[in-house]
Amino acid sequence: MNNKEYLVTLNVPLSLEEAIVDSLLMLEQELGFSSLVVNSHHHENKGLSLAEQVTGRQKQLRFQMYIDKQGLAPLVEQLKQEFSGSGIQYWVLPVIDYGVI
């Protein structure tokens, strides 16, 4: 068990894809990251198109990466500086175990 690793998840507007990829490539080089398209459901209609308001979902990109304790604060701080006010949602969870099978 290793509690010094974290899983960082970001939900990002589609319009920020390239900027986030560039930023993450600069910040997180050791383990890399994954991205996928997700449907985001939220009670706020801020920034949603009429179609998104009707369907109750908005397409976003989800980025996930493992990061150690030392890299966590600099990553979050850099993202806050670069993308302040952009509506990116994030959360951080401790990783109980990981590896390659």
C-alpha cells in the first residue's frame, strides 16, 4: 500500500483541450496522463448551449494522472494560475495501489 501517490482528475471544457494537454505535458512527465470524452451533468446551466440545457449533459474532456505527494501542490497551483475562471473541475484521491499487469 502506498499513500504517497494521488489520482488527479480534471473535467475540462472541450475548448481547452490543447492548452491543457500542453500544460500537463510540461508538468507531468514521469507517468503521463489519460484523457477521454465524458458527459458532464451539473445543476448549473452556466455556459451551456440550449441543446445541452435540454439534454442535461455537456461534453467535456476528463484527464487523469497519477502524481506523487511532492508534485501535487505544484500541479494544482500551476493549473489554477493558468486556467483561473475557466470552469475546470478537479478532484484528488489517494491511490491505494497501482501497477501494470
